[in-house]
Amino acid sequence: MIRQKCFTIAAVALCLMAIAALGEAKEYIFNLGYSMVSVVDSDTDEIVADIPVNGWTREAGWTKDKKFLYVTSKRHLISKIDLQQMKVVSSVDINQDGWQRFIFGFMLDDSGKTAWASLMTRKTEGGDVVIPAPVIAQIDLETGKILRSVEVPLGVAGVVKLKNKDMVYAVGKDLYKIDTSTPDMKIVETYSMFDREMNVLVLWPQTQENGDTILVNYYGGKNADGSPKFMGLLSVDGNNGESKEVSVKGPPVMLYTTNYSNDRKKVYGVMDDLVVIDLETSSISTIIPIHEGTQYGVFPSEDGKKIYAGAGGSTMVVYDAETVKPIKVIQFKTDGWALAKMPL
């Protein structure tokens, strides 16, 4: 009996220690996978939860109090995850009123009650398919209803809302500044990109991970073999609306996603390689092949000591930021479509 009591006390103590350690985590890393969101504690680089979700997940955003994570799935469902209970507590479908809607960009509003999204829509009328222009829309996260919207050109996928201001920026073929101060939203400024040979693929923007800043890589010109002549970086700061362009020296390297280092002196990028761009010299300093295969997401840890690269497969690679050498491979139960990072 005494031995059993000691065992019980020891088990309880271990559980309490685990909970305490979890509460000291610097950030959560989320693998947005097929019918599952996996949560990694960055202190231990261990999976602490696998949360079932309806369908494959694509975008994510968290509330200011860090209590809830919203994820999109199937391009039309938005689920609310309670990060204390580690489970989905509600879900809304934006396919309403006969319309099919597809989310290609997503960011929570300051209030956490609505979200801004880039949408493509369609419906069938009398046997004919009706496909109107894409829109930037404000969505009620409780009901899934579209509160208001404005038409934008095809290809817009990156969205950033200016903090505490009635302005949204959207990135696609060009950069669009949208005034949201009135019920009828309107584009008030267009920053030309395509005409200047700045071609972008804004499918995996990591806006919140970048301090509410959109950062996209662009390519331009054409060599004899069809490859691009140059690459650069375009950023739009969601804190003040400031936009910047950086031309990267040397031959272009193809990347899906880019993310700043914590001190903003470097940019990390991924596709088939992990690439480090030195912003002080505007040149590529490191190219490391990713042996796990193509990746869609990358960002540094909050302390800047590690780099996480994942999505595209069922693993995430943890690198030492100083040596840019892999130190761990985390195996998930499902392939991932994107990564997200929430500081605690």
C-alpha cells in the first residue's frame, strides 16, 4: 500500500512538472495538416497535442490574448481552437446563400471577432456557373457571414490589416491599399509590381510570424533558358503601412516562403533549400539542401537560436541558427500544408 501511494504521488508530481514546463514555453509551433493541427512546444521540440480538425488546414491566426487559434480548412471552414483545452470549440462555414467561397489569404482583425480574407467565389444559376471577381472580405467569425467586401484583381492572396487603423493591404499581381473606414470599402492606391517585372507567388505568407508584416519574394526578367534574371524582397509593415523593396544580389534562388530573423538583419527562405539572405549586404549567405524535401514554412524561434522549416511533408526540421545545421527532425502523423508560430 505504501509503495502504491508513493507511486501515485510520484506520478502526480511528474504531471505537475510537465504542466509547469509547458507553461514556460516561449512559443507554440503549429503544423497545419490533414484533418489535424499538431502543436509543438519550442522549449522541448516535442509534440504536446494533436487536435482533430475537419479537413486539410491552410491558414491560421491567433487572438491577442493568445487563448484561441483560428484555422481555415477546406478553403471554406474556419475553426476556433481553445489553446487551454487543445480542441476545436466552434466552427463556421463561409459557404452560404448558395455561394461557394475559397479562402486564399487570412488575418484576424484587431478585435479578434472578425477576419480579413482574400476570397474567390462561385455559384450555379440555371445550370450556368457564375464566377464573379475575387474580393477582400471582412468575415464575422461567429456566424461566417460576409460583412462587407471589395473587388480586387485575380491573384491576391496576402492580406495585412494595419493595427488600430482603417486600412488593409493586399498583395497579388500588384500591391493594393484598401480603405475600410466606411461601409463601402474601396481601393485607394495601387502600387505597381507586375509592370515592373516583379512577379510574386503569395501562397504562404507568414504575416503574424513576421510581426504583422507581409514579406514576399519576387522575381523578374528572363534568361535564355526561361529562368528569372533577378530576385528581390517586398515587405509591407502592418504596424505603420511602410513598404520596402530589397534587390538581392546574385543568381535568384526559388523560394516559396520568406521570414525575417528576430533582429531583421536576415531573411530565411525555403523551397527545396533553406536559404539565408543577409540584408546588410543584400546577398545570399547560406544555401542548405533540405533532405526532408520541399517545405512551405520557415521562421526563427523567439530566442533566435533555432530555425524551423516544415510543411509540404510529414516532418519539420529544427536547425541551429548559428551553424545552420539540422539538430532535430520532428515527425507528425500527417503531411502539413503550412506552419504557424505563436509567441507565448
